[in-house]
Amino acid sequence: MNVMLWMPGTFRGCAEVRTAAIGHDLLSRRCPMSLLFRILLRFSGLLAMVCFFVPASRAAEQAAAAGLVPSAGYVQQRIEASASVLDLRKAERLALEQNLDLQAEVFTSQAAEALVRKGYGIYDPNLELFLAEGERRDLSNFQFFVGPTGLDTRDFNLSLTQVFSPGTEVSLFYNNRRQNLFTEPKPAINPEYDTELGFSLTQPLLKNFGRTVTEQTILFAAKDREVSIEELRRVALDLLMEVRSTYFNVLRARDDLAYRSTSVKLARTILEENRARVAAGVLPPVEVLEAEVGVQSRERDRLDAERAYHDVLDQLALLLNRTTIPRVAEDRLGQPEIETDEGRAFRTALKKRPELQALLRQSEKLEIEQEINRNQTLPALDLQASYSHKGVGQNYNDSVDFMPRTDLRNWQIGLNFSYPLGNRAAREELNRTRLKLKSRHAAIGQLQTRLRKEIRQAIRLLEVSRAKISAATIERQLAEEKLRILVGRKNVGLATTRDLLEGEEDLARARTNQIAALADYNIALSGYYRATGELLAKEGIRLQRSEGGLTDHPFTMD
């Protein structure tokens, strides 16, 4: 295996791990000096590895920028990668476009919009056409005639009905009938054509009066649509939070895997060094066994880190609805600063949290329902009016020509009153709506309390995460210095292999803690914006709606 090694200021270049081959060549000569030379070569490899593993902070950044720091690249090569590298911004955009849970919620919102459009169907004029033909026979019992009678009929009726917002219903009608008496005695006009043209009007004056009652299906559907839109925002907000958390965990797992891989390499170098020193009689054989245990322990940790890295990549692919494992950009976790204010954050949450807005829309819907149910407790008092002209003739044209005359003018106007004694159904329906509204108000109050708690928790988590970063940075610096001291002590025989391995493990743990603290801080920052409802806006994500409603991909990014 070829390992790129970097030493700040004193050693630069590519040192291949060839010491075993060189040592074997020297040992074949059976010379004490060759054994000493082999030990020196082994120690040079160990020092080079330690200098890589324990760089100064500035040197580590230079190495990372130069691309010399070992990473999980060998793992990435075994992953079926996508065509392009995935950064956080692109991951957010792909999730908004491709996540199936979000798409399902988009379709639900589109269905809610369809219900609103359906509600306006109450204002669609209703055209009704009636055609019928028949025959009727009976037995007549008159003073001068007793016997069977019969006639055939043919009807053609046309009507157009329109509803208006106050609850008014207007109907225009045009009725035609032809009847032919085919038994004796026959009337003077036979067959007889009857034609009627007129209109009728019904206007509720108490119960069912008003635009709110007339358009209740539209109003309910509109509120349901607003609730659905807020639910869509909530799903998008949760999805964005999960994508960001998963992405930060990918960076955490990748760096942890890189550290664990380097730890394995260092442990193997120590093992080879101990074998050489045991062969030279400088160390007891137990040092080799101890180094082998150290290698196996670190290999186990590396496998766990690799598994965790694969798991979190799979989770990211699931959120993006991709069958291939994404190639994540070589981003490094930062520490963006933010000033938190509980009062401002709570006021923002009251305006922007979709869960709260959904409850408010549901409460508004119940208020509309309460107003309608209050109207339903009133008596039904309807104004009814009708007016028509009739025509009669021996054929259709004669009956139509007769209609403009006022001889057969018909009109009627009146009031229709009805009221169920007791009216328990309407009164209890109103009472039920009032109780539901009280329940919704209680739920809103409880949610507001929970939002304040979430904001406080998010602020505390940010403060703790910020403190963890400072502590982890100091811990890493201490572990680096301790390992440097241990390497020097081992070179002069004052430290054992176990001491060196423990020092290396302390450094690996410190580095893992530092990257974990950075990841936790970034996740906590996203959680703070999630708690205030600002996460979508902070990422430049907007929900756009066209005149026709929501598109299949309604979220856009700046």
C-alpha cells in the first residue's frame, strides 16, 4: 500500500511503506548494524505517520487544502456514484423536487384546490330537459255518458335554474304538452297544444338567507385548502431539516472514517516497528501481541465507522429519492455565528410555524360553521313568486301565437313558513360547533406553549453545542501534544506500545468529538430556524402558486 505522508517544515513528499523489504534485505546479511539500521528505518516510518496524524492546526488545514489528507475516497470508489458532486444546496433542491413524501403532500394540496373549484359549481346554471310520451285510459261516468275514455300525451319541457349569493333561486321554464282524446265525446280542440312560458323565484328570508350559508361549501373548501397548504409547508420544513441534518451527519461520518482509517495505518506501522525491535532483541514479544490487539481494535472501529458512513449515505439517497448513492462534495463543517433572542424568535414562530397556522385556519373554519349553524336555528320563511303566460291551440304554432295575449296570464306570490317544534337538531348542532371551537382554541394555546418550549430548547442546544466545540478543540490540542510527547518517550524507551496506542486512541476520540460537535452545532442551528419557522426563508425557498393553482413542483429556490 502506498501512503502519502506529510511532515510540516521538515519532511515533504511521498514515502512508500517499503521498510519491510529493506529490513529483510539487511537481515539477510546477519549484521548487528543492519538490525540497528532497520530499527531506525522503522522509527522513521513511525515518526512520519505520527507527524501526519498529529499536525499543527495550520499544517492540517494546508494538508487538507492540498488534498493530501487521507479520506474515505477508497470507500467512495466502491459506491455507484451519480453524475455530479452533491453539495448541501443541491441536496436541498433535489429533495424539494424529488422526495416522494413531499410530492404526495403536493397532490393532496392540489386535490384541496380542486374542491374549491368544485364548490363554485353552485353558481353553474342548471339546464333541465324533459321529454315524455304516453297514453291514459279511464272510465267516465257523466250524466249523459258512461263508458271508457282515453287520450295520448306528449310532453316537452325545458327549464333553466340559477342560484344567487343571497340564497335566491330563479327558474325560467318553457312547457309544452300535446294531448289527443281518441274516444267520444271529443272536445272542440282536439288534439290540443298547451304552451307555457314563465319564471319562478324563491328567496329565503330567515333560515338559509345570506351569502355565507349559500357559499358554505366554497368557504369550507377554501379553509381546507389553506390548511393543506400549511401542511405542505410543514412537510417541506421537516424535509429540509432532515436533509440538512443528514448531510451534516454525512460530513461527520466521512471525517470519522478518515480518522479511523489513519488510526489503523498508524497502528500497523507500530506493529511492524515492534516486530522489528523484537527481532532485534530490543523489546519483549508481548509488545508485538499488544500492537496486534491495537490493530484489530482500530480495524473494528474503522469498520463501524464505514458502516455508519454507508448508512447515512443511504438515508440521504432515500430523502432525495435516488437509487444511486450520491457523491458528496468535499465540504468542511463550519461554525456560523448567530444571535438568538427568545422573544423575537417566539413572535416569528407565531407568524411562520405552519402547525400553528393550520390550527388557526381550522379555527376560522369552525367560526364559519358556527355562524351557519346559528342561522339554521331560525325558522324557515321563504318568499315565493311565479309568473307565466299560457297559450292554447290546435297546433304548436297556434299555441305559441296565443301566449302574448293576457287572457291566460298566471301569477302567484306568497310566503312559506316552517319550524320544527323544539328544534333540538339545529340547537345541538350549534352547541357541538361551539364545543369544537373551544377545543381548537385550547389546542392553539397548548401549541403556542410548546413552540416557546421548543425555541428555548433550540437556544440552549445552540449554546451547549458552541461550548462543546470549544471544549473539543482544546481536547484535540491536548491529545496532539500528549501523543507527540509519547512518541518522543517511546523513542528513548520511556513509554510502551500500550501508552502510544492509548495516546493515539485519545487523539482519534478527540478528533471525532470535535467533528461531532461541529455537526451537532450546524444541526442545532437548523433546528433553531426550524423552531422559528424561518428555515425555508433562510434557504431562499418559496412556495409559488399560479392562477391554475399549485404546480407539481411548487417550491423554488433563489
